[in-house]
Amino acid sequence: MLKRTHTCGDLRKENVGQKVTLNGWVKNWRDHGGLIFIDLRDRYGVTQIVFNPQTNHENYEKAQALRSEFVIAVSGTVHVRPEGSANPALSTGEIEVAVDQLEILNPSKTTPFEIKDNIDVKEELKLTYRYLDLRRDELQNNLLLRSRLYSVVRNYMHANRFVEIETPVLMKSTPEGARDFLVPSRNYHGRFYALPQSPQTYKQILMVSGFDRYFQIVKCFRDEDLRKDRQPEFTQIDIEMSFVDENDVMSVSENLVKAIYKEIKNTDIDFDFPRMTYEQALMEYGSDKPDTRFDLKIQHFTSVFESGGFKTFARIAQEGGVVAGLKIADDGSYGRAKIDRLNDRVKSQGGPGLAWFRMNSGNLEGPIVKFLGESEKEELKKQANLQDNDLLFLLGGEKEKTLQILGNLRLHLAEQLGLIDENKDTFLWVVDFPMLEYDEDEKRYAARHHPFTSPQPADMDRLESEPASVRARAYDLVINGNEIAGGSIRIHRRDLQQRVFRMLNISDEEAEHKFGFLMGALEYGAPPHGGIAFGFDRLVMMLTGARSIRDVIAFPKTSSALSLMDGAPSTVSDAQLRELGLIAIKKDN
Amino acid sequence: MLKRTHTCGDLRKENVGQKVTLNGWVKNWRDHGGLIFIDLRDRYGVTQIVFNPQTNHENYEKAQALRSEFVIAVSGTVHVRPEGSANPALSTGEIEVAVDQLEILNPSKTTPFEIKDNIDVKEELKLTYRYLDLRRDELQNNLLLRSRLYSVVRNYMHANRFVEIETPVLMKSTPEGARDFLVPSRNYHGRFYALPQSPQTYKQILMVSGFDRYFQIVKCFRDEDLRKDRQPEFTQIDIEMSFVDENDVMSVSENLVKAIYKEIKNTDIDFDFPRMTYEQALMEYGSDKPDTRFDLKIQHFTSVFESGGFKTFARIAQEGGVVAGLKIADDGSYGRAKIDRLNDRVKSQGGPGLAWFRMNSGNLEGPIVKFLGESEKEELKKQANLQDNDLLFLLGGEKEKTLQILGNLRLHLAEQLGLIDENKDTFLWVVDFPMLEYDEDEKRYAARHHPFTSPQPADMDRLESEPASVRARAYDLVINGNEIAGGSIRIHRRDLQQRVFRMLNISDEEAEHKFGFLMGALEYGAPPHGGIAFGFDRLVMMLTGARSIRDVIAFPKTSSALSLMDGAPSTVSDAQLRELGLIAIKKDN
């Protein structure tokens, strides 16, 4: 094999006259004025190579047979490109290589799609031929950035005295929230390992062991029906620290993010990240991850309607609900049809009808204006500070749900109105989360973060009497409206852990069965500790601008958790199942 | 909480007079001359703290209640230790902290074993209380070194333009050799993912995709009955490169090892690693991973006995077997009983009786001397270069097996005779492995490395006619007799891959079913490529001197793959199994 002396991204004017060897893929091929020109591609760049029948006819003949994606080795001499044919878009664009030796290392069949960005090809076909899709610049660049990000993160953590420790992949099944992937044991039939949804219990154990500062970039697993931007296996930056409070964890996290933005985007972030309580985030943005790149805050009008003529809103206000809304300046496009579509959207999310008002030459218009008295109208205009051509959308209902729907509407309106500056990054800590959240499916309260999160000291005496009012020592990092990291200060004493399990309706028996080892560990000198986990895939998406999580993972699965390239999951032999003591009941699917 | 201003390893004479706060664990407690002395421990060191009833009686009283492994916070002033009581073994040994504030952050029950090295405690108990065992200096140091090693390896790889890419944990089951761990699919009942035994196929796919240089430090899994120093999940440094031959991969690997020894052990390795063929390793060391820290090579005497009076050896020689042995200088301890034990050892490994000879005042003695003629005796003495008090052990039999038993005996004798210099490190490449090895269990030839390994060009025409004679483009890195890494140049053309599958008795149909996607990828411009994988756990063992793999892994499993700390694997709910379409057949175990 002719072994390369340079990559396809290396050669410059300074190399002119040198004999070089390149290895790479035929990106394209053209016959031009009796010469064959080929763009030769590798990970590092593209170099133009030229076959001239005058200087070497045999090579020229061989080059006729080359096709896209053939792998070749060529030797030749570096020349300056002729006047006017330099390509400034290429780092090698000033030179070309006149080939005098050609070796075909491997031919290629015609690829099922062209190897270039922004082609219109079915996702399924691209995933089946993932090895070809991965040749595209976009995916190459995403994965190269991802590779750098590992390095930046780890170097920051090591420099800050964090110890990198691997936790087990084969662990105990303790489903809490999401479903575990299970791994049958061959030695103990009827018993199973689980793949970690997170290394939570292990990293707490490491604090009990005195490792003081732990981190790991680690694969985690959830057997869930996949929504957009979820994968059954995903990667997180997992961090835990001893003898700390919220501020310590948040400070390390902030500095990590700053280091990332500096190294990857060459952006200096020279300010502290602002903090917002969960309550404020809900009231003003209808979300626990507000996108603060634009304003458009939710405005509240509950008191305006409390005793007024519009009975629906009045009843909601009297029953403890909220009436709240969003005000936009109509750009002229918000006619009846468009407003109807917004209404449909709200309803599809389980919301009530969307009320709306328009200011027209100082007058308030809209379908429910007729129900309102003069003072109500005036109060509404005043509180909302309505100007001509302003549109005000209102919703009334149960507080959390209503505000969340408004939060979604807020994002949608911002997109419609082009309010989002894609070049701006906003960073935000959301704090003071409630401990509990209501699980609609299971009809019970469950831990919003996880059952090891410490309650806030001020709320400790309401654990039993008023659990829904207890706030957690939890914090989420939100960048541009995406939850990038979440963490908490943990419980480090057994008695408190037991009270919290009870608050979560986890019986003492169940707690002992699932988490007995952790409760035991808390009795042997567990230090105060806390931590955080960053969604690594989402961080890469944010830094690359990728629109799908599949574009930042080398071998992703489909939304039904299939790997189309290799056909996993697949059937296995009866012998394999027998060894595991399992019978598989086939159903049609 | 009193938050630390320093760690327990920080304070020096320069800090004398400062007010400081420390957090840590009570390592030990002693009442001495009316003062209470405590060694306070954290990951970074130990600092002596002192409670004086004169200066603060309340603290002194509280300190009476402290016990080993309590977690505390103390504030106080740094003092020089009194004349003669400095402890030069501690980095903080010149100072102590006179406490004026004490906060008990968490008490500790009496630990089931003392937190110190070299205690005589059952392994099971230590694994059950792993969080306490991990507090020991030895395990802390092993894991801290392991953490540094990740960093050294990754920085080396990134600096050498390798791209770090994560490959899937949920992959296709293609058992070949070892057993896969399986993960049942919830969406497709009767279908399973497998956990990777190695990311072999994916890293080859990444070369097809043009990533050129890939690495990953990655968890791999094998569902095998565990031998000493095996774990069901283990870590490897996985490397693959395009457009390379053996020398390129070996060179990158050698330089990686040199960087590791420099950074971790501050040792300069300024020579190229020697290379040895598999054939030579087998003939001289009876092993594919020779420990070359000592000599004691195997000597061959087949021709000596070919036509001689000792019929057993003569027959073996005539039938193509070997008669070979090891010569040691008897240190006076090799009496009949000791030789009998060596014989038992050989037999327990399936060997025949061990023949032995002793030189006594110029005469050859030993049980089979009587069968030998004079010329045979002279020839033996001459060829073995026997001196007085030399002992020569001989075995005869089928070549590979006999030499392997001698190889084991060689290691045992070297240990008995103290021939191994533990402070010496020897590095060796073993090359020119045969493609095939005979699988005793399955009674068939199988790939020694894996089925994607390329045959050597010179042997290509014997693939079908004489498969057992075909050598692979494979190489193993051996350090001090341990296989630390193994790799090969891969097959990059579909036609050759198909021939090799057939040679391995893998039918076209089976090949297509298991590896169709890879064979497909080879048709779309796969570059020549090769790689290697390092056993990361074994590397850490080597660098720390740990005797068990369990001492370099934070949460290891027992030899029956149990996690004693958390009880994994465990039973799961019927609902979980139902969702997976599985019935578990319990058997008594």
C-alpha cells in the first residue's frame, strides 16, 4: 500500500514541488479538457488531484474507472493551481497534486444516496446505511466537536481535583419513575440486573467512601417510549461533591459551562448566571425551563376577573385558579384564522378555549368583551398596558396546568414573531423546586427530582403535614430554554431519608428492599453531599446547533429503539434462552 | 455547616497562626495528658486536631463522644506541634489544629471492620460494606491512580488526533467465543439486545465512515464463569486506525505505554519494544505471553530421545511430539517431596509424569537414567549444559500442550527460586499468531483473535488448503508476562472476509445473519484499517501492583457475578417481566 505522507487537509503553497502520497475517498470526478480531476476526501479535508494522459497514460486509464467513494492511494507532485482556478473555500485550494502513481485500495458500489449535507433522503435509509451517512460533513463535524467536548469537560474536572470513577453498568433494579432495562442472570435464574438510569446511588456511596469529588461521563439507560430527542441510551456528565451546599455545586457547574463556551465557541461568559425560583419561572414563563432569550412574560389578571361579568373566569378566580395571558404586538398577520389555529393548539394540549382581546383605536374588542363591565375593561387595559394593535390572549384554569399551556403558547408565539435571537445564549438557574410533583398516570405524588434529594431546612417541619408545600434543595441549569443539567443536595442522614421515603409513599419495607444498602451506608459517617448531572447529548446539540439528538450520536436508535444498521434487537438462539432460564412469549408486532 | 477552608492534607508550617476550618472523618481518637487528640482524615490527607478542656470545655466534652468514622467539622488555630512530637510521615506532620468549634455532621455506628490496610477480614464482608472498604488507603490510592490514568491516556490520544466516539451498549447479539449478556426488548417480544463484548464491529464501521483514528475507553461485557482476575464488566482502551499496517498501530501503542510510564511512574522508556514470533514464544517460554523478566528458557531435546532407550519419549519424538524441559540450579531445597509436588502440579494441568535428572559430581541421576544409553546421557548433558547440582525437568507429549505446561512450570519455578525482579518491567510484542486455535470444548478450529483479523499476505493461498498453518496479522503487547493489549490488521474487502468466514466454518447464511451489515459496509469503500485494545483494569493492576482486579474497580462483583453491596442481581416484579414478554423458570440455586 502507498502510505500517505500527508492528509487531504495538509497541503499548502509551501509544499509545491514536493513528492507526496495521499490516501482517501473519491468525492467527485470530472473529465475536463482531457484531464481527470478528482477531489480526494478524508476526515481532515479535500485535495484536488489531477491525472494527465500526457505524463502517465496507464494511470489516466485506471483513473477512468474511479467512481465516487472508491478508496485510493496516489503519489505525485504538488503544483500551484493555474491562475484563476484556486478555490479559496478549501484550505488546500491553492494547490493540486499531479498524480504519477495510483492504487485502488477498495472500490465502492454506487451509494444509495449522495454523500452530502441537506439531501432529501428518508431517515430510515440513512440509518440503515449509517456508515455512509456518517461520512457527511455535518455528522463528521458534530462528532468531532463531541470528541473535543469530552476532552474539555474531563480536563476541567481533573484540574479541579475531581476523581474519575466508573460505576457499574450491571446494577440492581430499583425502578423509580422510568422503566429499567433488565439483564437476566445466568447463574441465578429468575434474577436480573438493571442498566443504570443514573449512577445516583453509587455516586452517593462514593461520597460515603470519602472520594470527596467524583465525576464520570457515563452512559445511562431508560426503557421508555421514545419522544423526540430521547434515546434509550444517553450520556451524562455525572458529578458529586462532599461537604458542600447548593452554591458550591452551582459554582463548579457554572465554571464548567464557562470553560466549555470558551474552549468550544471561544466565547467569554463574564457574568454570574442569574437565579430564578421555580414559582417565578412558572408564573412568568409557564415553564420550569424558561427561555429567557426573549421577554414576552405571562401577565396575571386573576383579580381583574374575580367578581366580574365573565362567569367562567370569575368562577376560576374564586376557586383558586388563575386567569393569565400573553400580550403581543400584532404584526398584521393575526387574523381570525390564525387565532383559531392558536386556539386549536391550546385545546390539543388539554387547555380550555383561548380568550383574546384586541386594541383597536383605543377600544377593546374580542368575543368576550360583551360580558365585561366598563371598570373591568379599563382595569384590563391598564394592567396589561394595552396599546393599539396589541393582542392579548387569556386562559383561565388550574394554576400549574394553565401556566404550562401558556408557557408553550409563549414559545410558539415567539417563533411566529421571530422574537428569538439564535445567536444569543442565556443561562439561568432555576431553584426552590417543590419536592413533589403529581404523577397523572399513577394518581399520586412522586419525587420531582429523586427520592434522595434533601428538603429545604425551612420546610422540614411540614414533611408530614403539608408535603406538597415542601421545597427541595434542587437546582436546574437552563440554557436557551433547555434543561442542560439538574442536581440537588442529597439527604445524608438515615432518619431524614426514612421520613422522605414515607412522604413519597414508599413503605419502610420497600425502601429497605430497594435502597437498604444506601440507608445502611448513611449510618457509617456519610458526609453532607450534593451533585448534578449534565445531559451530554443535549449539550452537544446546543453547541452544534443540531436539530435532532440522532445527529450528535454515532449510532442512534429509532424512536422504537431499533438499530436499523445492524438489526438490533434480534432473535437469539433457544440455547441462549435456556441458559438464562427464560421463555419468551412471542406476540405479533 | 462549618465549611472547610482547607483539606486535611493542606496545612503546613506556613499556616501557623491561621484560623482554619476542616471537614473530615475521625480516623482515631486518644486522650493524652488531659487533651483529646484526633487524626482527622479526608481524601487528601490526615491532620491532627486537639481539644483542650482549658480553652473550651464544652467542645472538649462534645469531643469525648466522638468515635471512629464520625464525620465532623472543626474550626481552630494552626499551631506548631510541640518539640519532638512532629510526624515526618505525614505531610501535615509539623502542625496541629487547636479546636475551638466542633460540629458533628454525622455519627457512625461501629464499623464491622477497622478502616486500615492489610486487615484479616473475609472478602465477602468487605464487599458487602464496600463503602467502608473503599475508605482504606490502598483502595483510595488505586482508584486515584486509575483516575489519573484515564486522563493520561485520553490526553495522549486526543493530542494524536484520535477522535473519541461512543459506541452503543445496546447492540446486536453475535456470540462468537464468549457468551453475550442479553437485554430483552419491550417493544419486540422475543427479541434481544446484547451488551458488547467489544465494540469491534462498530469501530470498523467508524473507519468505513472515514473517522480515520478512533479511540474510546469503554466498558465491555462477558457472561463467563469468572476466573480470578476476570469481571463480567471490564474496561478497555479501544483504538482503530485507517490506512495503516502493523507497525503504525504498534508504534502508537508503544508511545502510549511510554507516555503512561512517564506520567504515572516517572519512568523513561527509551528503547523500542522487542518483538517475538508466537512460534518462538511457544518454543522458548511455553506461552503466548512470555514473562521475560527472567531467563529460564525451555530447552528442546526431542532429537536426543528420538531413537533412544526410553520408549515413551522415543515414541513421542517419532510421532511428531516434543520432549523439552527446564533446567534450574538446585538451591538445595529440591528434595524428593518438592519434586513430587511439582509432578502433581503438572499432572493437575493434564500433563504426563514429569521426568527429572540431577547432576551429581558429574553423574546424571534420576528415575529414567537407567533407560538411557551412554551416548544419550552424554548428549543430554552436553545439550543441556548440565553442571553439578543442576536439575533438569523434562516433559514429552503433543507440542502445544506440553510447551504450555512447561511454560506454567517455568513461572512456578521462577517464583520458587525468586528469579523475578519485581522492580523491573519488560515489554514485548508477540507477533505472527496463527489465525486459528483449536477449541477443545467445541472440537473445532475457531479464530484465535476474532473473525475480522486479516491473514498474512504470504499465507493467503493456504486459507482453504492448510488453514491451521495460516498466520494472522495480529499482535499482542505483553508486559511482565501479562497480556496488556491485543490487536490486528482487519480485513477490509468483502471477498476476503467471506473466505475467512468459510475457513472458520461460519456458513454464508450465518455470516450474513450476524455480520451482514459489516460485510455490506466493506462494499462501500472501506479503507485498510487495524487497531488494538488495551485491558484497562489490568493496566491499572500493573501500575498499582494490585493482586486482584477487585482492588482496582470501585464496585466489583464476586466470582459468581454478585454485587454483595446492593444484592444485584435481584428479583423483579411480575409486571416488569410481563411487559418484556418473558417467563422466568426458577431453578434451585
